Amino acid sequence: MQKYVLIAAGGKGRRMASSLPKQFMMLAGRPVLMHVFDAFMKYDPNIRVVLALPEAMHSQWADLCGQFHLFAQHEVVAGGPTRFHSVKNALKQVPEGVLVAVHDGARPLVPLELIARVFTIAERFGNAIPVAEVSDSVRVVDHAMSSPVDRGRVRLVQTPQCFRSSLLKKAYHQSYRESFTDDASVLESQGERLYLVDGRPENIKITTPLDAKIAEALIG
């Protein structure tokens, strides 16, 4: 099946304490978003890429593509007010009958074997959601009270999340809800079963300055 990847890069990175969007920040000499492109193009040079980016950043992205010699063919669409709206807009560029992965633009260290795993499982079962085990103790907080949670039953959800395009496009026909924090939650709201696969600990999302330092150490 033809493969697509939608890269959701609509965040402004307010927690990074920087005027530069986190997806454009430098990591090992290249913008974070370039590393995402590198990973998916290494996995499959023929993969179709759709990038959801705020319209105000489109010209800056075009300049960076020239500066860092990114010649991979891709479509750039306008990002929306939420991740849900950005992905919904990007899905307009995706046909029926293909596999589509959705990946965070701030996850630059995604391993090739994880990309391969989610596409393989999604082709077989309809979707594949990578998750990682939790090593710390976990508690649920309710105002002044808290209670422990069995960490063996808790998983951290990662991307890329991969789907048969017909399932994901159908799920995104519905209206936005605040509970839609990722694509898995959108699909699950339609009664679809989710298929979890093992994620990778190095597949971190850069959200804070500390995350950026960790990514630099991992990539070095």
C-alpha cells in the first residue's frame, strides 16, 4: 500500500522560552523538523509527506528548505488552532486506500524500526499506536487528594500513529472535542479498537529546554 506521513508542526513552543518555534530550533546543526523529514525519507524515499504548519511560518520554512538543502517533495498545508484541526486539514491531501502515519513535528529522534513497525501493524489490523512503559511511580491528583496508580497499567503514548486512511478520514469527519489529544483518541471515539505496539524511549517529544538538551545528547 502507498504510504503517507502527516507531520503536525503547528505548535509555537511557548514552554521553550524562545521566540523561535520549537520545530525550527537547531538540533545537531539542523532544524528539529529537518530530522523528522530525514527519518521518514530514510525509511521510504517514496513516502508522501504532508506538513501542517501555521501559515505565518510557510515562508520561513521555504527559506530553511533552501538553506539546508531539503529537496524532498512534500505538501505544506495550513495548521489549525488545535492539533485536531491541523491533522483534519492535512487529511484532505490523502486519498482512500493508503496507509497514513501522523507524527509530531517535535519528535526528531523517531527510529526507523519504529516507523516500519507501525506501518506493518496498521496494514494488518487497521491502526498501530506506539506506547512506552512508565518507570516512575504514578499518582492521580484530585484537588488536595491523590491516590497511587499501578504503573504497570499505564503507558505513555507516542507517534507516529499509523492508520488505514479510510478509517482515519472517517473519524475526522466528526466535530472537535477537548478530549481529542491525539489521533488514537479520535479513532477510538468511533468505536474502533486500538492496537498498541512497543514505542521507544529515545522517541522523545521536544517540549522544554531540558528536552532539547536530552535530544542533543542522544543524537550526538
